[in-house]
Amino acid sequence: MKKIWLFFFSGILFLSFSCSKDEKLLSDQELKEIPVFLLSPDFLSNYNFYPLDNKLKLAYKDHQLSRITGGFLPIPGASGTRNDFTDIIYWIISISGDRVKLEKKSSSKEVTFDEKHELRYNKKLISERRIIRGDQPISIYKYEYENDLLKKEYYYLGDQLPLEKTFYFNASKNLDSIVYKYPYSASKIIDIFTNYDQKPNKLRGLLVLEEFLPRALSVNNYMEMNRVYVDEEGVRSPSGERRWDAKLFP
């Protein structure tokens, strides 16, 4: 007799059968849009993500994620180049077994991209991400887990030693902090996440793009992030903060 488990993934109940061939990566979670303000604070620091109603749009085929529409494009201006949100950018997503490939495209003939992502999964958890941009050095992310929660991320660029991130979660499975460890330096950066609401995090578990981290890691939605710099002597100093209004999470 087949064993049956009930489990929650991104706030939606699924029925899973052992040895089933129906288990799919990036399955339809009824998530159709992702507000841009949910993306990584480090990612957004380089982009103009206002107005707050800008959204990435998700499309599915055969109950699996097949396309993400929306992205940022450098726009020349009087005061220099700025990165504005546009819907001419989209990602085509193909899934084969435990592999996922993304290719960046444009609906405008005037804009072209040479960027591909290759993802590898292990038991529906992402284990490796390779980002290929033309003739640039390949970016490689490797992930390790503890009790199905992300514990380590190693970022490699070319032949350089990796940037290492360690993730800490509280008893509610919400992200508590991230510790950044840099090669050749004893200094660290710590991001601390607080002021969680009690609403389900609609983005949880969707790690198909790196900029969906760290938001996609928690059960609920954090409203506050504080960054602390720790020098080589262990002295801490504030290095930035970010706030989100609860009204942004309906």
C-alpha cells in the first residue's frame, strides 16, 4: 500500500504519494503575480522599483511554471542611466526531471539578451544555480539545507573563492538572520529580519530566480530588515535598514 503524506508548500495543501511520478518542480501554486517590492533588497538597491504596483507576471503550462514576465532595463536619462521596470522582458522556463533552464528574452526587436540560468534540484529543493551571461565568467550558486531549510549558500564567480552566506531560522520557520562571510577578510555583514506578520508568504519556496531570496524562505512576511557590519575586531555598527508597510501584504 502506498504511503500518503499531507504537507504544505507555499500555503497550499498538496497530496503526495510515495513513488509517484506526478510530483513536479515549480508546480502551479495559483501565484499569478509577484510585486516587485518583494524582491531582494540588495537587488532593488540598484534599480528603480517604484511605483509599488509594478509586478512580475507568472504563466503556467501543464501545471508548471513556464514564463515570468517583467524585469529591469537600463534607460538613459538627463542625469545618467537608470534601471526602470518594464514588461518587455520575460523569462522562458523549461523543466526536465530535476533540471530547470531559464532563458532571458525581449518582446522588443531593439533589445536583446544573452543570459541563461541552469538550475539543479534535489527532492524539490534547489541545490545549484549557474548563471551564464555571454562571455562573462559563469556565476555559480550552491545551496545546502538543514531540515529542509536553507542553511548555506556559496557564491562562486570564475576562479574566485566563494562568498558564503549562513541562514538562521526561528521556531516558526521564519528567517531570523543571514551572516555574510567574505573570502580574505574576517569582517562580516549580518542581515536581521524582524516584525513578521501572520499572513502566509505567497512567495515561499519559489527560488527560481536568485532575487526571490531571501523573501521566499519564510513562512510569513517580514516587515523590517536591519544590516549590521562587523569589522575584523568584532565591533558592530549599523549599515542600513529597510521597512515594508503591512498594507503591501494583503
